Amino acid sequence: MTEAARVDGRRQRPARNRLAVVDAILDLLDEGVSEPTVEQIAERAGVSVRSVFRYFDDLDALAMAAVERQIERTYHLWLPPSADGPLEQRVDALVAQRHRLFEAIAPVRRHALRRLPARAPIRAGLAQAGRTLRAQVADQFRPEIERVAPADRDVLLDALDAAAGWPTWEHLRTTLDRSAARAAEVTRHLLLALLGAPSSS
């Protein structure tokens, strides 16, 4: 190995280790560790506890980095579902997308909301995510929304957005302790009912 390659390797090591720390907390959260300790994070990342605080000022800073990294890791799940086909097919496509997305982001979202509920970047990020998901609902059911009276369209969109949104999913999963499959089934029933379609399993 040349001297230049060794220097370049030393320069890249901190960035690799920092990423390893962020991925470690994400993996621990995904595995059901709701509040990973610094020791657990360091062990999973293969670094020392001291190194964790070399890369991050505190655990809140690490949580912020985890949220940003989670967005990168789950980007493909935020892509809108197909808006083609008959109504039930479009409902099923949206429900399947929300099932995959919400189950994937749930551990990190819950962790971030416990640690960082008042942080402006978190609030801004959640607001942007909400707008993205609402726009998907509007696109998915545009023909049905446009069939109702103009004065009622925003109300219908609000109802559809609420039925297919994170708060409803989280209520079903945590408050009512329902399975992800049941949450998806309830979401489907709500959407079909709001859109005036008979619900069939």
C-alpha cells in the first residue's frame, strides 16, 4: 500500500466509524431495543464508548443523525404506490405501502419522539413527511375525491389522510396492541368505507 493510500484510509476511517455508530443504533432499534445504551451502540459498531462521543456531542445528536440516516435507508419505501386500476386495487396498493413504510420507520420514529419532540428539525421533518403522505393519498384517490362537491373535497381528503396516516397506524399498533396485519386490514376498511365502496377481505 502506498503512503497516499494509507493517508487516505486514515482520513476515511472516522467517517466510516461514525456511520457504523449510526447504523448500530438503527439496527438495535429495529431489533426491539427501545433505548440502546452507549455501551450497546459502541459494541455493535466495533468502537469504544469514548469514540461514540468523539463523533457525537451527546445522545440527542446521535438520535438526530439516526433520523437522517433512517431517511436514506428507507427512501424506497416513501415512493408512491401505483395510482392505476380500479378503486380496490388502489386501496390495496396504498395500504401495502403504508404497512411496509410504517413498520420500517416505527422504531426510529418512536425513539426520536421520545428524545427529541421539541427539536425544530424533527418538527419540520415530521411536517414534511406528513405533506408527502397526504399528497400520495390525494393522487391515489383523485377520481373519487373529484366526484364529490368541491366544498366537501378537503374534508374527504382529511378523512382519507387520517385513515391512512401514521397516528392511526400507531394507535392500532401500540394503544390497541393490534398486529401489523390487523392494522393494515383496519386501514383498508376505513378507506373503502370513506370512499363509499363495499369492503371485501
